Amino acid sequence: MDTSQKASYNAGQAKGQTQEKTSNLMDRAGNAAQSAKESMQEAGSQMQAKAQGAADAVKDATGMKK
């Protein structure tokens, strides 16, 4: 292999490694985003349940619940 071919080969290797690293980073970012979304949905559900419980408690205390 001459110098030009080696340089071309090395450039191709570097490009492939960069693409692989980028793909891995994008996968991790996607996983982190999905995890955050699920955490927020869970927190929202918990808040909704607590709010409903509080509303029911007020209705019970005021005799509005039948």
C-alpha cells in the first residue's frame, strides 16, 4: 500500500469510528429522553391521584360527597 492508499484507509477508519461514536451518543440521548418522559408521566400521574384524593377529602369534610 502506498502513502495515498494508507491515508485514504486511515481516513475511512476514522470516519467509521466517528459515525459509530455518534450513533452510540444518539442512542444514549434517546434513551435518556425516553426515561425522562416516563419519569414525568409517572410524576404527573402521582400528582393527579393526590389532587383527586385531596378533592375527595374536601368533599367528605364538607359533606358534598354523596
